[in-house]
Amino acid sequence: MKIGVMDSALKQPWEKLFDIAAKIGFEGVELGVHKNYEDTKLWNAQGRLELRQLSETYNVPIASICLHVYWQISFASSEEPIRKKAVDIARSSAAIASEIGAKNLLIPLTQPQEVPPEKARELWIQGIKSCVDSAEDHEVIYALENVNRPFAKTGEDLASIVDEINSPYVKVYYDPANAVHALLNPLKDIEILGKRISQVHIKDPPGKHLGEGRVDLPLILKALKDVGYDDWLILETPATENPLEAGIRNLCYLRGVLSGLRIC
């Protein structure tokens, strides 16, 4: 497995992120975009060129793009113009991810308060189906993340959504800590999801660092290995008051768990 880091975990601007990540020893990064996504380098041709150059210079691939923007612009919105905007973002993101070499687009399965769970599920499936051709054309994955909304909490929920969409380019971005927070069993989820898992977030709340919280990372990683997962583990850990020190500590801990040795 490869270990990457979310930009927010190191709390660095993208211009410095690749250099810092490389110096600490991370193998890749995840870039996050919020409601101001169109103002970022990802939505600008020159900006994308700069990001590719940084990635190549420091030999730190862009593993994924985290589309935080779907917390504001949801496929499950009760308003059709917002749903259409969600589709537009998914389509443009697929092209952008392909251009910068990112394999996965993290899409949180959000649900506005006024929308019932059953309707939210229906709208998500319809919405992703309507634009999945973009993911297929650009050979990137729409990776749907479990963020503890009622229609998409469990492994069974996530598997049923992915299976109904029925595309090899729609999978799950699994977050074991989100499952633990919801009092669910991530080991069972991982067994159910299996090959549907495209990427994994790693954090350990309520701890500030890995190994301090309620997530049994050794068992989680064993479960992932058991279903054949051998791809990115992306740290979504708190930046703390000292992001670089936290990054070094968390990377060392995770490498130790992967190797079966206590190396830090």
C-alpha cells in the first residue's frame, strides 16, 4: 500500500505542499476543493500545468481530488439547478483529474436536511448515472465516500448504490473512522465492499495522532489486505498546532503498522 496525505493534514498551500510532503516521506497527496473550487489552480489551465510540474519535480503524485464542494452543491439537492451544477462539477472534475494524473475523485455522499433518505439515494444514483460517461471517458473513478448520511452508512448501503450505478468507474472511498464514529463495524463493511473500495482515508478520532483514538488500525489494515486492497492510504489526520511534526509522527506510525514493526 502507498501512503499519501490530504493537503489539510499538512496545512500547506499547494505551492509548498509537494516539497513538504516529499521531505517528510509521503508518496502522494490529495488536493481538496471547496465552494470556491473555480478559483483554484485546478480550474485553470496554467494552474494545472504548475501542479503537474510540482508533482513531477518532487516525485509526489496527485493521488486524488477531494470534492468538498459537494457539501454545498449536492446531487441530492431538492433544487434542480443545484443538481445540474453537481453534474457539471463531476464532468469537469473528471477531465481535470485525468489531466493532472489523479485516479480518484472523492465525492462525499451528502444529504440536505429537507430531503428524505430514500429520495437522496434515488437522486444520487440518477445524478451519477447521468455523468458517469465522463469518468469512463477520462478513466478516473468517482469514489463515493461514506460520510454517515442515513441512506449511505453501512457497507451494504454503499455496495447497493455502487452496484445499481453499475460502472467500473464508480467505486467507494472508504473511511473506517467515519464508520467507527457511527458505531458501525468497519471490518464488516470492508469485507462486504471488497473490490468496490477504490481509496481509503486514515484518521483516528478523537485522538490528535494515529494510535490515540478509537480506530483499530492494525485490524483495519489487515481487513483491507484480506480483500486484496493494495492502493492509497490517505491521511486525513488533524493538522494540530504543529502540522509537520504531526505528519512525520503519523506517517511513521502507519508505516510501522503496515510492516508489523514498531518503528517509532
